[in-house]
Amino acid sequence: MTRDIAQANATTQKSERLRWGRIIAGAFLLELVLIIALVPPLQILGPEKVIPFVYPAVFILGFVVAWLLLRNVLQRTVIHGALIGIIATIIYVLLCFANPEGIKAVINMYGLAGFILGNGLRVLGCTAAGYVLRTRAH
């Protein structure tokens, strides 16, 4: 009986661990999907026509990527989703710094409020997926 309790505790502790592989892979996958989905239209149609669609796209794609990666995670899905969004945002900001024209050009394209809004929606979309999965599990 003691062995069963110890094994149950070990299983619970293992399932409560953060799945860093999924978190980091999800962040990179999300940024890749966003680049593929948004950069060509921005270059072809121009920022004026595309930027209004960027905000819902960032939220929706963040939700979808996080949901796909977390649907088999049983514990702490909200924190997993939030971390995917936060790390994806860090990756995006680093890519903006690596931009030949610098991060200032990206901020000027969106406006400061738009830049902040877009990054917030990325985190919110991923967190929302974790929340939906959490409520579905309970």
C-alpha cells in the first residue's frame, strides 16, 4: 500500500511539472506560423491594408497553436499557455531587434499602442487556449 501511495505521488508530481519542451517548441512554432501567415501579406499588400487583420490573427493563431500543443497536457494548462505566449513574444521582440531597420521601424509600422496590443494578444490567445483546456478537463 505504501508503494502504491509513493507511486501515485510520483505520478502526480510528474504530471504537474511544466512541459518545457512543449512550451519552447510551441513558442517557436507560433512565431513560425505568424511569420508565414503575416509577412507575405504585409510585403505584398502593405501595412495599411494588413495591420487591422494582424491583431485577430495573432490572437487566433496563438490560441490554435497553444491548443494543439497542450490538448494532451493534463495539468497547469493555463500557465503552459501563458508561457508559450510570453516566450513567443520574447522571440518576436528579439527578431524585431535583429531587423536591419531595428525595432523602432517595427514599432513605427504598428504604432506603440498597436505593437503592445499585438504582443498582448499573442499572450492572451495562448493563455485562453490553456484556460479552455483546463475547463474542459474539469
